[in-house]
Amino acid sequence: MSAAATTEGSAVSERARRWRLVLGRESRCATLSGTDQAMDSALEALYNRGDRVPGAGRPDSDERGADLSGSAPRVSRWLGDIREYFPSSVVQVMQSDAMDRLGLHQLLLEPEMMAAVEPDVHLVGTLLSLNRVMPAEARESARAVVRTVVDDLERRVAQKTRSVVRGAIDRTARTHRPRRVADIDWNATIRRNLAHYLPEHRTVVPQTLVGHGRRSRGVHKDVVLAVDQSGSMASSVVYASVFGAVLASMSTLKTSLIVFDTAVVDLTDQLTDPVEVLFGTQLGGGTNINRAIGYGQELIDRPQDSIFVLVSDLYEGGVREEMLRRVAAMRSAGVQVVVLLALSDEGAPSYDRRNAAALAELGVPAFACTPDAFPELMAAAIQGQPLDAWVEKHLDE
């Protein structure tokens, strides 16, 4: 047999193997063995067994292969198997599907399950939604999982956020009319005037001076984060808590964090620890955006130097007209108002398009923002840039 024929045969065999794993045992595309057989069993336990809830222990003689019924140890073994056979990104998808399809979240109330799951943002959202019904021993295990995810997120976003935000604050503090020579920032002035370089004189003509401006060591901007804690906003709550903690660590910002459903909870005093913030939330329930904005207004005493960030899908259960009036009042007072439909990697959720359109008419665009883009968004808000232009430039429509 030629080398070309052998290569072609191997490619066909690989395609058959992949289709067999996708379609399941009835496809008869190929015979599996070893690791492939174990992967197939893990897939069948999740995707080929109807709508039973794990742990229910109901007989199911008509279904093929393994399943997740019977006990927490069985589910724990299954979670261990998928972590062994699949990459982390696939494991997270399978865990999420198990929550939705099989009711796996019920077994997360058992402490032994915490060590078997792959920590990720979606799992944190699920654990937080179960917070009020967890027994004490499970809550401690869940807290450890949440801590792992939060610490990882904080490592990823903290340095960039502080650097970008500090840069924006420095730029807003500069002046083009320095009163003394000592106030001139010569490096910035040279960069600003490079277009006026005269080769014959080997010098730059400083047509525009850039000064250090005010060097206040105090608070430069006030930031109020108001985060919708309805169930669909779980990932956004996680990211907002982490970013809130990072912003609160900066002495040039005064950062407040409130979360809301039909009531408003001020978690500002817990911002030193985003895990405590997250366990102070209660995912699910109704939504009263108007009440949250009203509370946020009370926290603002320097409108011209304040940024109000609302993270919500805009499904309002309160008084819509008053909500819009409050936003208009903040805008007219000089507050930079930012409305995020989501702060996550999942794109825009389902949202109230009528309210989004009404906010846009007030000059407040509503859009989804990824965690990677959030530092630049805050920098633009600090500098007072028009956010509709920023969205058009930085985010996909």
C-alpha cells in the first residue's frame, strides 16, 4: 500500500472516529476503545439520557451507556473524568450543560462536589444563586471555589485597569497653560510638538505647552457602580465585583458599589474583598432600576467629577418614566452616565430595547462590554469622551 493511500485511510479513520463521538453508539461509524471509549461514556452520560435529574436514582433501562443518576460520588467521578479527557474550555461547556439539562446544581449543595468541578465564572454564578439554600459545610467549599475564580480574574485585570485609569486621570489633570516653568511637563510637551521640529535649527518649537497641572493627592473622580443582580446577569455581577474592588483600591477614585433587584444593597464597605461582595448578592428576583438609580444619585455630591455605571439588561419593574427622568437629571448635572447591558464575554443578553432606545435619545448609549474593554471604557468616561463615539470605535455593533 502506498504512503498516500495510508495517509488517506488514516484521515478517513479519524473522521469516522470523530463522527462516532459526536453521534453516539447508534451511529456505528467506528469502534472505539481505550480513552475514546471513556470519552464516549462521559458524553453519553450527559447528552443521551433524556431529562432526568442526577441523584434521583430513577431506573432508565431504555437508555444506553452510563448516566449521572444515583449519587453524588457518581457525579463526582464523572466530573473527574471530563477534566481528564477534555480541555478546560470543553469541561466548562459540559458542566454548564449538566446544570441546564440534568439539574446538576442540586448536587452542588454537597461539599464533596466542590473539589471535582472546574472553577469558572459560570459556575460561580450558579453557586451564588444557591447561596441562600446551601448548608454551612457546602458554603465553605463553595467559597473556596469562588475565591479561586476571583483571584484569577483579579490577577488578569488589576494591573491593566490601574494603569489605564491612572493614565486617564493624569491626562485630565494636565493643563495647556502652565503658570511657571517648573509646571511644564517637558517630555509631554516635546511629544505634543514633534510636528513643529525645525531641522535647520535642530529644535522643536513648543507651540503648545503641556503642564503637570494639579497634582492633588486626593480623590480625582467618584465612581458609582450599580449592578443588576437578576439571574441573567450572573457573569456580569462577578466581573463587576472584581472591577469594583480594583477601582476601590485606587486612592484617586472614590468607588461605591450597589447591587439591586427590587431592593438596593450597598456593598461599598466590602469592596476590599470581592468574594465577600459576591456572597452579599442574591441572584434572581425582580428588578427596580429606578430605585437603584435614585440611591446612586444620593451618593453623588460632585456631579462634574462623577461617573455612574449601570449594569443591567434594562427590564424595568419600577417606574420607567421616573427612571429616565433620573438619568436625564444626572446628565444635565454633569454626571458621566454609562449603561452596560452586560459586563462579560458572553455578548449582549436579551435586553429591553425600548428602554435602551430611550436612553440613547438622552445621549446615553446602552451596550455590552467585555472585561478586556472595560478599563479603556472607564478611561474614556474619566476623560469625558462621548461614549457613542467610543462604542463605535472600540466595540462591534
